[in-house]
Amino acid sequence: MYSREYDTGNSLGGWSEGSTYHYKPDEHPLEIEFTFEEICNLYHESGSAGTAYSINIQKDLGNGRTKEYYGVHLACI
């Protein structure tokens, strides 16, 4: 999982100078609470090891900032 934080309403969709990015696993929470409305993308990757499902989540942090978690893998049991 990766995340970025950016100014809400940025026309570049978060890819701007005011963005902050987090790539290390210890920079993310172990659990994220979200609603279906906060899911902005759902996709899957198929390969020899099976299919992996992932989602992207956009959370409004208030104060004019949005945090997007992307590459959140779903476990299908």
C-alpha cells in the first residue's frame, strides 16, 4: 500500500508540489476505516499465482487536504 496527501480540489489530482508521499509500510496504519463512497478505484491483477484485488481510497482530512491510499490489497477467503 502507498499513500499521498494533497490539497483537496487540486486540478492535477494530487500530483503537485504540495503533495506528500508515503511508501514505507511502517508509515501506514494497520487498519483503515472507510465507506464505499470513499473508494475511488477497484481493479484486479491476474497472474500465475492467481488474482489480486486492490482498491484506492480517498479520505477527506478536512483543513483542505485529502489523503489517498492506493494499492490496498483485498484478501479473498
